[in-house]
Amino acid sequence: MNRRDLLKTALAGTALGAFGPAFRADAATGILWMTWENLAKDDYLAPFIAANDISLTKTFIGTDDEQFAKLRAGGADSVDLITPGLDKVEYYTASDLLQPIDFARVPNAAKLYDTFKQTPLGKVDGQTYGIPFYWGINPIVYRADLMEAEPDWSVFFEGDAYNGKLAMRDYALEGIMIAAMYLGIPESEMFTMDDRQLAEVKKVLKIQKSKLRTYWNSIGDLTNLFATGEVVCAFSWVPPYYELRAKGIDMGMAKPKEGVIGWCDTIAVPKGVEGARLDAAFALVDYLLGPDYGKMLAVGGPYAQSTSAARDLLSDEQQDKIFVKDLSVMDSFVWKQNPPRYGDWVALWNEVKAS
Amino acid sequence: MAVAAKTAAGRRTRPLLEVIALHKSYGSVQAVRGIDLSLANESYVTLLGPSGCGKTTLLRMVGGFEAIGSGTLMLDGMRLDDLPANRRPINTVFQSYALFPHLSVLENVAFGLSYRAVPKDRIKARAREALATVRMEAMADRRPRQLSGGQQQRVALARAIVNEPRLLLLDEPLSALDRRMRKDMQIELKDLQRRLGMTFLHVTHDQEEAFALSDRIVVMRDGRIEQQGAPGDIYTRPATAYVADFIGGASCLPGRILGPAGKGYAIETALGRHVVPGVAGLSVGARAVLCLRSEQVALGDTGTPAEVTHAVYRGADWLLECVAGGQLFQVAHAGPPPAPGETVRLSFDPDRVWIAREAA
Amino acid sequence: MRPQSAGNWLALPVVAALGALCLAPLAILFAYSFFSVDFVTISHDPSLKNYARILQSETYRGLIARAFGSGLLVAAITAVIGYPVAWFLAKRAGAAKTMLLTLLLVPLYSGDLLRIFAWRVLLGAEGAINRSLIWLGAIDAPLQGLLFSPLATHIALTYNYLPFMVIGLWLAFESLDDAWLEAAADLGAPGRDRFRRVTLPLTAPGLIAGGLMVFVMVVGDYLTPQLLGGASGVTVISAINDLFGTAFDWPLGSAIAWTMLAILMLCFGAGATLIRRSSLVAEGA
């Protein structure tokens, strides 16, 4: 957690304290949604607020871990909806913090894309606890003007052409997934790699380290590094691609055929939410999966929601931007999961970085 | 050391320290403006003057802490001008004592010996001897801050004399002590100087201290020497009105020399003509002052009428302030004092008072 | 009630608040360092397992050693640079002193991120230094090692924490009476001896205090290495952060944090003893 996150946490805590009692005194049903700031813009939510007698309070999170820590520390009582990553829902269910989603009250869930319907993530014993909500991919972003060909994962492990001009996100889970994909380890084994496989991963990650300019921690920072040419190619998020193209830099985005890392956030209801508040919470979940919100998120984000509710309302260009024009792209996605030996993964990642 | 090897005969015939045409300015301020001074071997010399008169600057140039402006410094016939402080055979007792706080008393005293030709195993013994000289051997292991002002003063003294300097400089060494301690230390200083046969150059603004200690007093004013001589000479035969006033607070009655008369001069003043001894070389018509010390003026039935303005009890006697002819006089008076406002008559013995120059 | 004991009682809330705010979290961390974790369940059976893991792990040992090595190195560099600067401020700056002190502190008013990005602009492959050197013909290709290297990290750390060293030393020099140096010269000590026997021992408390401040801040700074150190910018602090955040291994994170804390306390104890010894000298207690 960096200092800004800390500050956000503190502010969020203050907000909780300050608004908690206030909204309960309101005549309308008050609910509190813990979420990312970019998902809860007022205009995205205006139709929902207008159509329902519900007062919505938002508290913003800085990291997924922070959200989990807050709930575990006893925050679950005052929160009605949270926004955990699909791979993190397991943390909450293992800690017995969530209640299952009542699909009867979320009709829009019927429009979930198949991949989200079928994923075993976010579920325990067939019950869904975290319902996929919006998603995207983390591709390779590169300076097309400074690279000869579209790169794939091997650019981080082979050859000397771009030594000292590459960047990798400082995140054990994704870093190790990429090494595994490069090594051809199938998705079915990826999250349960044995010691031999982990040793191989470690070996190639050390090679990778020698080629990196830096590990990046904030997407804004990476965007700067692209802009100044310090970094020509990185495992990235999508925003720098659009942001720098808009500034006239010839950026490229590669989705390696060995696999593209997909991410997905869910929406989940903490245990203990009941009565009118539970109704209101599910009403909001349904809205978030519906066409009004989906369209605004696609245009404003740009991010794709997990249902096809808004897809037909979008132009081809908009569809392409959020990867829903050709749905077959989802076949090459490798969804992030929480590996059972994640502690060892983190240790391995630190060993590589410290080597 | 080369200086120490000079013959005893050489020492006696030549002054120890010679200051020749010494100047020093700080920017546009002239601190020392042309000083010539000789110090005889084994003498105790005091530089006396108010603050800002240049006495400390002079001392610091001798010590090597200030670069000289122009002029020459000679010690034992050797030029000191370009010698840094650490190579001058001179030691200093600083006004603040400047004892090293991180060293014990003994270590302070031994500090300088490591730069002298003293065998390593003798250094501590020599330092202890020096402490014994100032009766501080019992405090050898203390830290300076654990000592009283007088004790620190003695350690500072021991630290300087242990090096057997040719010349010891003392910069207002007693100013931080209370009056009683100051008196005691004056006696000790004088005694020490005699016993060690060292030459002391002592800076002070306190005339009593100067009288108590010195073989020779150098009165300074505005960067120049106003008068120098034995304490008795300075007191009884001040060269200028300034010296007469600064030493013993004489009342100076301005006048004009009418001509030589008797053992001195005839002088015309606002209070009449008098024939009085005075400094040599006053020409007819020269402006001069008649110096009257409080103990030289008496109340009587005859003499100049004067009005008493104040009377201050001093224990042994009273000090009266009287005004006559627009001039203020101080009078030491043994009996019951006249009331302020009363008119008295002042008289003095013309043979015991003195005519000084109006200015140098 | 005597006034003094009233004062003691009045101070109680402050002491209690300090205890709650500073010590309680540390105590909780200390307790956690003996626990263990299984996925999201923390087992409260105490053991020394976490400390054993640190001892056995070359990575954590190396990271801890690297942190303290960096702390020592930067403290040493800032001491060497700061010493003459502090001397100048205290003894030679004259009327400009206040202005120069303010200037010295100006970098501290800007955010640490701002300073880090300023270094990027200076040291980058397309940065000011590389461009100037290429323009001058001194090099043909940009020096990659200037940025995203331990060199860049240590330059920025030195820059960041130099003011603290200078302030510590400046205070020491302010209380260093010039008469002591004159006395040393008077007693025959040449320049280098005056430094060795008088200046250095009497400014040592400032040097130790400044050094400890710099040391602690360098050990705790993970942002500068992360953003300027490139691929080798990992620190033990970011590793602790990973353990707490990503891996949910609070016990191991606590154990590393406490190992660091224990070593730091040892350093502080040693430093405080040294300062007390030299101020015993100064205060004559």
C-alpha cells in the first residue's frame, strides 16, 4: 500500500463513520457501495437513483487488498455491496464474509457471457458469491514506432534487441502467469504448478529481470515511461495505449496467442445485509448488469460489463474498443485465479527481484 | 626551540616583544592605527582601555589569531608576522577560558605538550606539575564544566604556562569572575608571573586590575596608545585629559598655558590663575587641562565658591559632586556632608595637582 | 497535590495517546510475528517459525542487509557532503544564513514523488544529462545506467536526506565555539589536528544524530528505489508490503518488520550511547 492508498483508506474510513448514521436516518433505503471510483460516476448511476427510492453512498477503494482488510477487520456490518476481483472472492468466502447472490432478484444475470457463467471462480458449492460485473484484458502495449514487429511474451525472455527497454508490472500473480504461459504450461496446471515448474519459472524470470528497465507500479508512471521512450514495450494495462495514441504516438497493443491475461471484478453482498437494504442492493446489482449502465461504462470507461445487455447498443468501434466485437477473443483469455500456494509465488517473485 | 636557545644576555639587552607601526582595519573601521610598543623580558604589562579601543585586536594579532594589517611584530628579534598561531612561542588565556569540554582537566593541560619536545612518558607528569602550580591537581580528572569559574581560570592558566611560552597573553581573564574571586586571582597572577619569570601581556578595561598587576600600563584609546608607563606615573602624571579622566576619574578644568612658572606652568582657567606642575613640552598659549582628583580637592573657608549637587556615601568617606564655573568637580569629604544646594568653597594644593594635554 | 505531580497527571492523556497510537500497533505486530497463516486463516499457536524462515531465506536476509547497507552508505555520503556545508552555514554564511537554510529546506517542501520525477528528467536516457553529454560529444549513446539503477537510487536518496544531516551538523557547528579552535592553534595544533582533536569530537553528536536520521529514513524509503532503482529497486519494505497486501502473510510480514525494528533499535541504542557520552562531556553531568 503506498501513501496515497493509505490516505484513501483513511478517508474512506472517515466517510464511513461520517455518513453511516446519516443515511440510515433517511426515509429512503440507504445502501453503501464499496467500489472503485471509476465505476461509480454520478452520471452512470443517475437513472438508477431516479427510478428508485434508494439513497446510495459510495466509498472508494485503492486496492483490492485494502477492501479485504477492511471487511475482515469488521467493516462488513455497514457495507451493502463490495467489488472484489474475481480471483479474490475466494478470500472472502473462505473468511465467511459473503452471502450468495439471489439470481431471482437479478434478471440481467441471464445475459452473462458464457465464460462468466461457466467460470468456477467466485462460486462455492454451485452458489455464486461474487457475480462477474466488468472485465478487461491486460495486454502487451508497445511503441510501434520503436519496435520492428508486434511482440509476444517471448520479448520478455529472449533476444537482446530490447534489453533495458522493457517493463513488467510488479505483481507476482501476473508476472508468474506470464512466465508460465511463455513456458507453455497449460492453464489447467498454471495455478497449481509443482516445485519443478516453479523452479523453471524462476529461472526464466531471472533472465527477464536482466532485460527490464524497471518494474512498474502505477499505470500513470508507465505511461510516462512510454512517452519519454525509456520503455518501448511492457506488460501493461490498456489505458496508455489510448492515451498516448491520442497524443500522436504510434502505440501498438499485442494480445499474445499463448494467452492473454483477463481480469474481472465482481460484485458481492456481505453477509448480514437483509430486508430492505438487501432488496436495494440486489436492485443495484441488476442495474449494474443492465443496458443503461453497460452503455455508459463502455463509452466512458471504456470497459465492458459482463453481460451482453448493452452490446447491441454500441457502435462497431466501441465494441472493438472493449473487446466484445469478436467474442472469440475470450477463448484465449487466461483468467486470473488465486493459486493455492500464493505465498510461495510471492516469495519466488521477491527472490527474483532481489537476485 | 630556536627562540629558547637565545642567550640570556641577548634576552636582557633586547626587548622581548616589539610592535612596530602596527595597523589593522576591518573594512572602513580602523581598529588599530599605528602602534609602537616594546615589552621588556619578565615584565607584567597591561593594555588598558574601554571596549572598542583596539586592545583586544592588538593582543589577537600578537597571538596570531588576526592577520596584521601593516607593520611588524618581533619576538626575541624574530619576525612573527607570517608565523601561524600554532608556531608562535606564545600562549593565551582566553576570556572564555576556551577549555576543551570533551577532555578532562589533565588532558586539557597536556594538549599543548604533544606539540613540544616533551617525551611522551613525561607529558602527564608535566601536566600534573602545572596543575600543582595553580593548586588544581585534585581536579585533574574532572571535566571543565564541573569546575567553578575560578577553577576553570586556573586550569586555563595551567594549560598555557605548561608550555613555557616566551610570552603569555591574557585576554580579560578575570572579567567573568565575581569581585572577590577577581581580587584573589589578581594576587595569584602577579605571584605566578614573578615565580615563573615569564612575560605577561594582559588586556583589561579595569584600571584597578591594571594597577594591581602591572609593571607597566599601556593606556589605549581609539586604536592608539594614549600613554604608557609605570602605574604611579600614569596615575600621578597623566599625559592627557583622557587618561586623567579614565584613570581615577579626575575632573579636568580646561585652560590656557600662560608660560613656565616654578616647577611647572602658570595656567589661566575659568576659576582663576594657578601655578601647577604638568606634562613636559607645553608651549605658551597651548590649551591644556588642570586635573583635579577627588582626594586632591578639599572644602574650606576660602577658595572657589561651588554649589553641592549630590552627595554619595562611600563608607570611608563621602563623594560630593559640586559645580563651579559650569565645571563639575568631585570631592572626597570625610566629615558630615553639606546638603545639596548648599554653597561651599573648594581649594586644592597646587603642588599636588597636574596639568595635562587637552588631547594626545 | 504538589504542582509537579499535578503536571504528571495532566501529562497522562498524552502519554496514553502516544502509547495507544505508537506502541499498541507495534505490540500487535509483535504478537502476529509468532503466528502463522493458512490461506486466510491466522493460526494463533505461537512459534518462532517466521523468524526461522527469515534466517533461512537468502532473499530476506539479503534484502535486510541491503537496506541497512544503503542506510550506512547514504549516511556516510551525506556526512561527507554535509560536513563542509554545515560548517559554512554556521561559520561563514553570515547574513545569508537564514536564506541559505531556507533554500536547503526547499526540496523538503516539494513532494517526494515530485523530486523523484525531477530526477527522472535529469537522469533518463532522454534526460538532461545524457542529452548534454551527447551534445558535447562525450558519449555516443545515452548512459542507460544513470537512471533505473542503484546509482540513481543512491543519488536521489542522498539528495532527499542531505538536509537532515546538514541540520544535525549545523546545530553542532553552531554550538562549536571558535575559541576552542583558537585555543588549539594557540597550543600548537596544526590545522588537521585541530580538526581531529577538537572539531570532530565536538561535532560528533550532530554527526551521529544526523546519521541516525538519514539512516532510518533511507532504510524506510521504498518509493525512491522502486521508482528510480529499476529492476533492482526491490526493498525489504516493499517485500513486507507484498506479504501484508498481496500474500496475506501478516505473520511473516510482522516478523520481518520486527527484525528490522530490532536492528534499528540496536543502532539507535548505540547512537544514543555515543551521543550521551559526548554530551556528558559537553554538559558535565
